[in-house]
Amino acid sequence: ATTETLDAANVAQQSKWQEASAQGLIPPSQVARVWNVTEDARLDLVVCAPMDGQRVGLHEFFTTGDGRQILTPTAHPFCRCFLTIELDS
């Protein structure tokens, strides 16, 4: 249930960022989404660890450590990664 809850929250956040972009509140050309890991004993060293700090555009996909393309976390069961956005000045 934790994975599904976090997955839903991350998808909802992405949807809100896209909505804000469509309303002109955040310009897609000036925003980067950043993948953040939770660094503890449960961190998946193959899938998520290599993604820490990976930056992509608002509508672009992340590349997991095992080569998959995904839009938002979760990348695997029990994944606790999260996204932030950074605005370019």
C-alpha cells in the first residue's frame, strides 16, 4: 500500500506542475524536475541510487539505473524517492 500511495502522490504532483505550466505560472523552458532519493539502508542501489540529482524538463522522462524511462517515482516496490523542481533564473 505504501508504494501505491506514494505513486499516486507523485503522479498528482506532476499533474499540478503541468497544470501550473499550462496556466503560465511556471514556464516549462525554465523549470527542471529533480529526482531525490531517501538515503538509508532501504535505498535500491541499482535502480534509484544512480538517479539521485538527475534533472529533466517538466515533460521529460527520467532514466532509471536499470535503463527504464519513467515520468515520476515510484521506480520499484517500496521506492521512497521524490521529485522537486528548480526554476532557472
